[in-house]
Amino acid sequence: MKRLDTTQPDFKAEFAGLLADRDSDTARVDGPVTEILAAVRARGDDALCEFTNRFDRANVTPATLRITAAEVEAACAQVPARLLESLEVAATRIESFHKAQMPSDMRYVDDAGVTLGMRWTALDSVGLYVPGGKAAYPSSVLMNAIPAHVAGVGRIAMCVPTPDGALNPLVLAAARRAGVTEIYRVGGAQAVGAMAYGTATIAPVDRVVGPGNAYVAEAKRQVFGTVGIDSIAGPSEVVVIADGNNDPRAIALDLLAQAEHDPMAQSILITPDAGMAAKVEQAVATELETLPRAEIARTSWDAHGAIITVRDLNEAADLVNTIAPEHLELMIDDPAPVFDRVRHAGAIFVGRHCPEAIGDYVGGPNHVLPTSRTARFSSGLSVFDFIKRTTFIEAQPESLRRIGPAAVSLAQAEGLDAHALSVSVRLADLDRRA
Amino acid sequence: MKRLDTTQPDFKAEFAGLLADRDSDTARVDGPVTEILAAVRARGDDALCEFTNRFDRANVTPATLRITAAEVEAACAQVPARLLESLEVAATRIESFHKAQMPSDMRYVDDAGVTLGMRWTALDSVGLYVPGGKAAYPSSVLMNAIPAHVAGVGRIAMCVPTPDGALNPLVLAAARRAGVTEIYRVGGAQAVGAMAYGTATIAPVDRVVGPGNAYVAEAKRQVFGTVGIDSIAGPSEVVVIADGNNDPRAIALDLLAQAEHDPMAQSILITPDAGMAAKVEQAVATELETLPRAEIARTSWDAHGAIITVRDLNEAADLVNTIAPEHLELMIDDPAPVFDRVRHAGAIFVGRHCPEAIGDYVGGPNHVLPTSRTARFSSGLSVFDFIKRTTFIEAQPESLRRIGPAAVSLAQAEGLDAHALSVSVRLADLDRRA
């Protein structure tokens, strides 16, 4: 863990180092991924099964790639009723927020008499990647599938690796709650390839979404263009802005809740209160003594964690805008001024009663959020990932007369004579009829 | 040019061939682009100038990379007043449409007492790529820069290659009108690399947008993640749905207006009227005799053009949904039913008085649109490319009590104990105070 202080002369260099410290750790996997994708594209199910059997120590054939409805039911029957109720609370709230997020079509007639507008339509099909193994999160299934359903996507295919044959009952229960019925036991770059290019068993989709490891991220990058993708997810991050009026244990747990995700996760506390900084640091050490995932959390906290003391909360907000964190908590008396000053963050958790974990499960907004400073230019998953716009223009004779000549003149200047003629023959025709 | 007929038994195979015929033509340029990007990243301005001097037969140094305000003014002075007026018509209309497109923030309190919402903020900086050489289009400058300005982007950097030193006065006039003052005489993958990674002369941007050749497209693909990008643009396409009541020459010119862009462009006429099909085919041949860009247009039309005769307009709309064309013209008596049935198209031009060229210049909606069937999952350039969402949640004690326990339960089920504890310590604290 690094201790930084904005009043110190070396702060700028230290802060730049903090922002860069996870960049160099990214594994280079583009070569292997290119090979996997090419194999899946060329040999379809055969390659898909080979990779799955090798990487997940499985024994699948094209006939058993799909997880059956009976398997889903059997798995769901293992989930305790109380947990299904919690899943229902989460699903209902996620559904409600994403419904509120749906945009409206636009249509208007402007002062030249031209009808203009844009119309939103859903994608026909979407592929959801759900990580397996240590990161098999049922909540991610809800967060990916529900916005697609709310958007009106007709077909949702889901791929989840089942290493050593292990099905995660709660993952399947989440898929069932979200209405996903087409589920395949495949993961990694091979799953992304199957969804993008299609195989005999898995029909291609129009867009692949969902978080994954370095291979999944690289595969998404490589299939981009053939299909759409969402943002490429990196390790999780949180910035907590805390004043002196906090329970240090609560703040420490917020930092550790990111750190326990991944050794590469990053948790940063920013505080104007040096006493709080010290207390939180001590509380982190105390919690690490008993936390079940202490090994992961300690690795993350030691390597990437930071406590930054600042002069005031404005300075804190300015640092946040440089970090552009995935998650931002405002654990302060008066969050509004900081909230207004922050421009770049994936999601903001406002006030002491809203730890980030609320947003991971039951808040309503999506927990798939831009990482690695990409909140500077991108947004979390939403209904916007599952719809697209068609713009339209309708001109009547009079409006064509008003705006057409400028188009002719510009087309001629660009040396595009067919463009110019396509307008001018219509203008000439209108003149003849007038 | 291919003639297809939906009533013929080989239609399905012919149509699939038509959709695939441009796929295999894409040049493989990923290797050279990787090298160019690595060089620009490692050696900055030196590499940028070397590539520019080699590819554009120029003689630039870091000191002369930027096009000066005096050069811009001198160039603009060469543009005829009538052309500047046409540019103004276009710019005003583009501005007006994109202002109408700006979404609103959202904030509400739900029935659990949780405040939820999302806020849109502009990107800090954007890089605009403007093609040079044969595709140096002033209209593209307006279409890229104006939405960024409307969105509120603080810094807009523009890169335009000037092969053999040739500045395009109307391109610079368009930049001036759109308020772009930071312009560099560089192009290709090296320009994309400079904007993404930054050099001593060109500060890095948050997102790179704008159409370009295969090198530019591949470079955008490779820098994705470091910066945001817009859709990767392929060669232009149009589908014209025409009934029997058209001037065949007007329809022919609409087809040729796409074909004259690029030998790889694709123009498709779909009509239920075999007589109109024949007349348009003849009119295309006639226009090609005199069209200045006939060589390009003929290559495109011969290799990729098609006339498809259909049973009725519903069938036409269904074909459009498979093609997902960049541009769709509805040159029919009653466009509404077809308009409603089409789900996948970048932009629709409704009615006989609105040829696609109107949308290229003065319609208002953006002319940077998804190509190569990507309208299935993506949209044209818009203000949405220059803003991003931050979601937020604010919970009060009572609402934390209502939704917190479900979060604790799900976090425990996912084995994320710090997540669970971060909520449960706050719930326990509320209980103590109660």
C-alpha cells in the first residue's frame, strides 16, 4: 500500500506511478487468442469442444455443449429459498432501473419543413459471457441479461465455463430468473469465438458482452467489427472519499471489498483527515487477519492500494477526475459539491449508507462498469448496449428546394458529381412541374 | 452487377454470396499497423514525422506538424463565398439536429426510498481523423466535429493527411466553422497512434473518431481500450427500395452516388417492378458514359452492385433487415409500412424527395454511419459518442435496511465476505442507534 500526500513535493510523480502501476502487468495473450479464434472459425464445434475439454478438463461433445433445461432445474432446486428471494430482490430492482433508462424515439419537423428523427431498435441477438471458476458471479448474470431483455433483444445466448464439470447452481438460477434459456458450458476465447462466428451448435450473435479474464478480453477485442462488444473489462477499482466522521472499519471493508476480487484490483482511500487515514489503515490490517479471501485482498492492497491525504474535498474530486475510477464512494457529510465536481467515474455511491456492495447486487444500476481509467470515455453496461439508433430524414418538395442547392454545391466541391446530380435532377423535375 | 430474383430457386445462395462478396477483399494490414503504432508509442514525434514524410511525401518536423492559424486563414480565403454559404447551411442544420439528440440526466426516488439516477458528462478530449487524398471530405469534418462540440467536449484535435503537401481549403474552412483550431498534417495509422498515445507535440485524447482507410481502421481497432473509438468504417453502401413510379435516372444516380465513393462500395436496388429494374439498369449505363468518376463507380457497380426483384415491399423490408445497410432509401408511394418493418439500417431516407446525398451534406443527422452489416448492432456517429454515463445510488438508513440484507445474502453466496461485511456492519450500526 502506498501513502501519498498532496502537500508533498513528490506527489505528482507518486500519483502518476499509482495510475500506471497496473499497466505493465497485463499479460500478452494476443497470439494464443488469435490461434483459438481462427480454429473455432475454421473448425467450429470440433475446435470448441477440443479447447473446452483441454482448458476446463471436461469431456464435452457438440451434443452436450448446451446445458439442458433439466440440468438448470436440478441446479435451481439446490438453491436455498432465502437465496432465491434475495436474487428476486436484486432482479426486480435491476429490471426497474434499466426500464427507467430506456430512451425515447425522436421525431420533429424543422423550420425548413424537413421531418427529422431517430428511432431506437433492439439487437436481434446477444451473447453473454459469464466468467467461471473463481469469478462465477450470479449477480453478473442478472446484470448482463436483464438489460438485454428490457431492451427487447429477441435471443440471448449465454456461455459459462464449467471447469472440472462444476455447474454453479446460483448462476443457473440467475439465468432462469433473467429468462435466459440458451446456455452453453464453454468459456474463454473459444466461447467468444463461437458466439461471434457461430458454430453448428451455437448460432452467431450480433454482440458479445460480459466481463472475463485476459483471454476473454483479448478475444472480444479481436472479434470487434464482426460483432459488437461492450467495454473491455479490467480488474476492479474503487476510490473512497471519506471525511473524519466515519467508522474506520466500514471504510476498511469498502476498500477490502474491491481488493478481495482480484490481486490486480485497486482500492484507494482519499481523505482530508490524517487521523482517519491512520485508523482506516489499522482497520484494514485488522480485517485482513480474519477475512476469508485475505490472501487475494492482501496482495491487491499491498501492491495497488493507496491512501491519499488531501488538503480538501475539492482536491479529492480533482484527483478522482484523473483516476476516472470504476466505483466512487462519497462517505462525507455533504456529498453534493463533490458529486457535482466529479466528471469521470463509472458509478457513484452517495453517502455513508450506500457502500459499493449495494451496487454490486441490489442497487439497480449496472455493476458492469468501465475500468482502467476508461470511465474517461465509456460507460457501464446498460440498455444502450442492446439497442441502436436509425436516423431518418423525410423531405417534401418545398423543403428539398430550400436545402437541396447547398447539397449540390458541396457535392460538386467534393468532386462527387453523382451525389450532386441525384439532388439536381430532382430539383429540375420540381421546377418543370411548378 | 448481379441480377437477383426472390422467386428463383437459387435466390438464397445468390443473396448470401452478395452479402459475403466484400468480406474477402479486406486487406490484412494488422502487422504493419502494429509496427507503426509501436514506433509512434516508443519514439513519438520522431516516428510520426518519419512515417508522414515517407507516406505523404512530405518534409515535416515536430515544429511544422501543426497547421497554423495563418495557414487556415489563407486556405479559407481561397474558398468561394457561395461555397462558404453552403457550408453554413450544412453546419447549422447538423448543429440543430445534434442538439435535439442530447439526452437528459435521470434522477428519481424509488419505492424503497433509494435515490437512483444517471448523469451524462462530456469527454475531456477527442481526436478527429479526417481522410486525405481521394476521400478528403469537408462534410466529414462538420459531421465529426459538430457533435463533439454540441456534446461539450473541451478539446478537439484533428488529424488530416496532406499528401504531397496539399492542404484542402474547404476541409480547413469546415474545421474553422466547427470551431476546431488544433489541426495536424498527419494521417494513417501513425495519426491514430499519436492521438491515442500522445507525442511531445500532440497530447493524447480520450477517444478517436472518424472514417479512414484500412490502415486507419486497423489502428483504431488496436488502440481500442487505451482510448475509445467509434465504429470501424468500411466501404459505403446503399439499398434503394423503389416502386414503378420513379424517374429511373434519379434512382440510377442514387446508386451511382454510393458507387462513385469507392471501388468497394455497394449499391443495391430492390424493386417489385421488373420494368423499373430494367430501366434503372439502362440509366446506370447511360450515366456511366458521362460521370466524371465513372471508373470508380463502374468498378463498384460491376463487382458489388445488384438489382433484386421482389414479390412485394414486405419482402424488400425483410431483405433490408438481413443486409443491415448503412443507407436505405424508400422511393415508394407509401413509405410508412416499410419504414416500420425495417429494424436494421444506419439511416433511412424517406420518400422520393430525399435522396441519400441530402443526408451526406445538409439533412442534419450524421453521415458517419455503420457499414458492413454492423447496423445490426451499432449506430451512426452522434452526441452519444462524445458523452458517457455515470450512474449513482444514494441510500438512506431506512432504504439500506430494506435492500441491504439481500445484498449480504448474495455476497455471502458468491464468497465475497468483505462485500457482505461492508453492508452488515452498517446495518448493525443502524440497529445499535435505533
